[in-house]
Amino acid sequence: MTTARSRSTRQPASRPADAPRATSHAPSIAFALTALGWVASCGGSGDGTARPGPAATAPSPEEAGLAPSLEGLDQGMRRDNPLPPPELLITDDDIMEPLVGTPTLSEAAIEIVDDEILPPDLNISADAREEILDLLRAMQPLKESLTSDHHDRQYILNRRRVERLEREDRLDIGWAALHAFTNYPERNAVLKNRLLRIGARVSPDEARNLLVELTFNYGYPIEDRTSALEFLPEVDPAAVFEGAPAILEREGRRTRTAPEDEFFVAAWLKACEVSGDDPVPMMSSVATNFALDPVARYSAVEALQAHADVPLARATLEQVLVESTGDGYIRRKAAQSILGGYSREEACSILTQVRSREADVNFARFLDDMVQTNCR
């Protein structure tokens, strides 16, 4: 079986005129020749006394019958040609392993019925319609027993397809993706996430109401609600600021089904990034709210590191550092945020003081390691 790597092996010695394209040893051989040239340039009398001598120049890789080094190729391309020669262009086939066997679909795959997914009366161009339908077909799950080369290839090609579609400026691409999301007949978390992603980024105005409805209302698949929460901050930060406090500021156990708390924390941070609002008040509240899922609190503590110059953020980190809930991990996250966000002298002083009074042996050892590593 011929693989992609076999194309880059050295040519037979009987054909020296045919320079090989590239070999994995070419850069190291070129380096060795350069090193020999440097040694020769030092000269010598043979009795151990160095003397000036003619500088010996190592032959170029081309003169030595080798493929040019990667550095030489790069310099030549920049100097002579803005694009590499066609034989050196990297294609999908170079990155992905050659397929072994024939790809077949999983029993979980469904037949895409065009008119049911995108009804003919929709005001969508034929090109946009076909691109979204092609995406749906391409993302149908492969048979589970296929070797990883098939699954890897499908993943890479579909990722690139989605990245291309989400950069489109044709609004009907987004409309088609949103209609395909709502009309798709099966639960498929990854596929429907990609459709929402394309719709939200290409046609945000049309996506807004759908994202709000999915995020804050019961009755939809939880994976679709989580995907909607991922993209809502990009489309409508104000909707996050309005709806998320009911989740993030609760004082007891949750009373309704919703995406996990950590996703609301991520959405709040993204909404603040988009709108320019200050995330510190909410992140400080989340970090000290014992009613929330621990992962949400960890995320909030991490986020406060970037705002360690804000008094409220500092007070929160120092409070979490010494809290007695028994969650040693969040205390470690607080110590790391203090070390990363404070000045070195101030962080070391705080960590040393807490270490001297710490009753938890394991956490004391953790602090001691931090101080020994970073405070000398």
C-alpha cells in the first residue's frame, strides 16, 4: 500500500540528477555540513596550535545533492515568489491519512429529504440551499467500526466547511442554516450546534429570537439550549445580562432545567467582552456562591485573575483562598490566580502568610511548593 509519506523518500542513487523533493533528514544533514565548514574555517597547523586559514564554506544542500533545507525554501519563496511551487503546496490529502476501505454510514444516519428540511417556498437562493443540504449530508455519522482515518477525514473536512460558511456575507446562508436547525428531525448535538453557529454568525438578527427562546425556556433538548447559550452573547449581550442572573444569583438548588451553571458563566464573560461591561461584580458573586456548581465557581475564580487590580476581585480571591468549605481545588485556583494576577512580592507575602496558618496538610504542601518555586 502506498502512503503519502512514500512520495518524499530519497530517489535511487543511480539517478543523482533527479534531486529529491524533501527528506526528513535534509535539515539535519545541511546543519552537519555547515558545522564541518565552521570547523574547517578555524584552520590548524596539525600540532594543536590554531592558525588562520582559508574559510571553508559548506556546500549548499543543492550542491550536495540534497533537497534544500526548510529555511532555504522559506527564504527563496519570500524572495522570488509569494506562493510556493505547486508541488510543495499542502493539501487535505497531505494532512490526512489515506483512507483504508470504503466509508459507510452509521445506522444512526438519516436520509436528508431536501423539501422537508428546507421547504421550496423559503426565500433562499438555490446555492445557499444546496450548500446547507450538502453540509447535512456530509455530517451524517459514519459507521462506528470504521478505522480512525475515515472519522478524522470527516471531522477535518466538515470543520473547514463550517468555518468557510460562517464567514459568508450572504444572509440566506444563515437563514438556510437556521431553518435546517428547526426542521432537522433528529437529535444530533454536533450537527445542530454547527447550524446554530452558522446562523448566528451570518444572520444574527434572524437568529436572535431563536437563541433567546432556546436558552431561557424549558421544553427543548438540553444540548440545543446549551448551544444557543454559547452563541447568544455574540448576538445579544443584553439578553444574557437580563436572563442569566436568575441562574447565577440563586440562593438554593436550581428549580428548573437549564444548561449547566458553567455555561452561563462563560456566556456572561463573553457578553461582557462583546459589550465592554465589567465582569467583576458577577464573577465575584459566582465565586463565593456555594449554591452554584463547583465548575462554575472555578471558572469565575480563573476569570478574576485578569482583574486582580480591582479591589472587589482581590477581596474575592483572598476570601476564596481561605474558605473552609472543604473544596481544596477552588482554593488552589484562587492561589494560582493570586500568583498570576498580583505583583510577585505581594502574592508571595499572602501565600506565605496563609501557609504558616494552614491546617490542611495537603493544601499547606501545595502552598509550600508554590512559594518554593516562585518566591525565591
